[in-house]
Amino acid sequence: MPDSLREGHRLLICAPYGRDADSVTKLLAAEGYDLHICPDIGAVAAALNENVGAVLVTEEALTGDLTLLRTAIGAQADWSDVPFILLRAQRTSRTPPGPWMPGRLLDLVTNTVVLERPLGVASLVSAIASAMRARRKQFEMRDRIEELATSENRLRLATAVANIGTWDFDIVANQLRWDERCKAMFGVPADTAISYEAQFLPGLHPDDREPAAAAVTAALDPLGDGQIDIEYRTIGPNDGVERWIAAKGGAIKEDGQVVRLIGTVIDISEQKRAAAA
């Protein structure tokens, strides 16, 4: 079976005492899981990878050193959080008092379900199925993150080749972000901190400041189409160079309100000079 089809398919079982491992294995084998028996917590740590969908562990297995498990859990990717199902030991009036072992696991693993023994077959199977579904959701999230990263890399390459600058205006946080090409079109260094009031408006030609601001205001209107399509001149504060810029953008709305403007800029100075000539 290809690795991509085995992702999240394996169930680790760590029940080192009594007949728990045999009983659970016989029960779950019929459910079609790829079962892997771990003799101790160290073996769980060694087997923890992207093929694992969930880990079933008994309370008795937590009496040893958990350092290896802590290291393995900490080494997971940011998107990964393997679910653990902990079977608590049955408590009776004769059970001697002692440390609450589940706490040792809960200190390490945030994604944990604790089941009290004795428990029914249906409860155990349901808990495992739920954990495996949650794990599959993690892989779906990972794939979306990778797709987004690929799309962003392609966009970044395309804009670099075409010498297109990009900008992003977070309205809620009042944060304006320019890439290096956008900053160059305003004649400011690449490490310059950007704001709408301190760089954008002052960086415009005085005759273009009002119409450019009006275009932004119109794009922020929740009843409008949210589009920006304007040309304006910039004047570099350091070099004094006048540049013609074509800016396009669009609004992102949440609950009917504009929360973000994103777009591109292109230096059209050569076209303007050619047209004038």
C-alpha cells in the first residue's frame, strides 16, 4: 500500500500487563485497523510517525520513564497532534491510593481521551473511530497548508518575473504591508516599516493624493464592489524620483464589512514617458 494511503491508518496499542493487548487486538482486528503492539512507552515513542492514526494505552503503561515519549511528541510537525486514548485502571474499594497516572500523559499530550474501565465494546470502538477521524482531519489540514504554500510560491515567482509589487492592507489591525518591489516603487528602502498614514499618503504626488485616498475609501464601502483600479504618481522621499504607478486591488469582507484590501502595483513610468513623447 502506498505511504499516502497508509497515513493515519495504524493504531498503536500499549498494554504491557495482563491480557489487555490480546483482547483489544482480537476485537479491533475485525474492524480492519493496522494494529501495532508496543511492549512499552519507549516503543510507542519509536513508532510514532505519520502512519499512526491514534495510540491506545493503558494506565499501567505510564509507570515508567516518559522522556522518550515527550521527545517524540515534541518532534511532531506543527499540524500534527496524534490522538491518545487512555484506558484507566478499574477502581475498587480495595484499590490502594496512589498517584493519578493519567495526569502524566495529560501533561504531555493535549489530544487525549480518558476511558474508565470496565467499558463496553461499542464505547471503545466509537472512541477509536472518532480519534482516527480527527487524525485524518489533521492530514487534510496539512495538505491544504502545503497547497497554499505552493500557490503562494508560484504567485511570488510570477510577480517577481513580471516585476509586480504586492500590497496588503489589514483594515481591522490598521496594518499596511508592502513587498520589496512595492517599496521600491515608492522609493523607500526594503527594511522600511510601512503605514497608510506615514508612507502611502505622503509618498504620493500632491495632485494624486486626494483621488488615491478617495479610491481607498470607496473600496472600503460595504455596499460597493470593493475594487481598486487607479493610476497615481509617487515621489521617493530619498531620491525624489517621480514614478507612475498602476494599482489594482480588491476587498475581502466578513459579515458584510470590509476587513482587508489586497492588490498589486506596476511601475508604468516608461509607458507614460513614451506616450508623452
